[in-house]
Amino acid sequence: MSAPLPRTRHFLLTYTLAPAYLDRRPAFRAEHLALARAAAGRGELLLGGALDPAEEAVLLFAGDDAGPAEAFARADPYVANGLVSAWRVREWLTVVGEGAVNPL
């Protein structure tokens, strides 16, 4: 396992989930989770999961730029197979809590 990347910035990858997401998820879940575990093992993905109700999902990435989050979305079988209808990556300017990039 590689050493974690320096946590210089945080990025949120947000997914808008398709209406049939829960019904179609089982066919792609193992591959999706393998991708997520690999990203977590590299120190890129810190947390991820669907919101309740399952209309959106949020994944928290750390690193020097948005590249790992964007690459994750492009490689994700949920995106490739239409379980995700839209996605975007935004920088999250963290200021409070352990691990905040710009603590105040």
C-alpha cells in the first residue's frame, strides 16, 4: 500500500443518482467498491457514501488537485452504466476540525 498523499486540499465529488439506482446497484457494486477501496488505499478517498434517501452521493477526496476525484468518477462503473446521471467536483475549503486544511 502506498503512503497517503499530502492532504493539502479537500475535494467533494457529488453524484446525482438515477431513479433506478437502488435497483441497478447490485450488478456494479463490487467493482465500484473495489475502485473506492483502491482510492482509499492510496490516501485519495477519505470518505464516501450515498445520502438518505439515495438521490445523491458524496465522496471526500484529499490531495494537491481535483485530478484523483475526477479520475475516480470517469472510471466508476456507476457513472459508466448510468446509475449516476450527473457528477461534479468542487474544492471544499475546510477550516474547522481535525484534518482541516486551513484551520482557524
